[in-house]
Amino acid sequence: DGVHVGQQDTPYAEARRIVGPDAIVGVTCHDSMHLAMTAAEAGADYVAFGAFFPTATKEARFHAPIELLENWSTAMVVPCVAIGGITPENCGPLVRAGADFLAVVSAVWDAPDGPAAAVKRFNRAIDAAR
């Protein structure tokens, strides 16, 4: 359905050209409102902020404050994704701050009781945060 590009990957405009106008293109913006505004103005379908919490998935060179989600969701209409160390236990503040989506890896795929149970825990935590 689309691609996600990081700041060190193919630039947004080139990714858009490659995948065409109907595909989704999202852009990593780390902890920067400026990067996110630039991506949104260029036409990104969503922006991603993070890492919000310590993560073992990959080295987190940037640490986004939760307030960034509040500021973004108050000022902009382009959806935002929170990423980095997110679990059912810590996702509530991100949801309440305005994250439209949560990008999770280890909390689902490494769950001791399996991915389906982990997704159910996320769904309960997201519902409770709303």
C-alpha cells in the first residue's frame, strides 16, 4: 500500500515519484516539528515521531517528548505515528497526546504469550486511554 522513508533513506519526493500518487508515503521525523512540517507540506500522508521509550529494536538516536504529539495534533491535520519502545503498559499517554497510530515491533512479536494476545492487550490499553 505504500512506503515509509527515514531521514537517511530516499527523499520523500523521490519516494512519491517511484510509488505514484495513490500509494501511502510516510516520513520519519524523529523529534523534530520542523522535519514533520516540511514532510507534511511536501505531501506526506503521515509523519512519525520517536523514539518515545527505550527500545531494543534498533538504536534510538532521537528521543521525542510526548508533548511533541500534543503540539502536532493540535496544529496539524496530517496523521502522526508514535514509535519506539511502545508497550500496552506505556501507550496510554501517547494515545491521549494525539498519536493517530502506534508503530510496535517487540511488544507484539516477542510477547511470551504470542502476537494475538499482545494485540488484544494493545487494543484494551488504547480503548482505556481514549
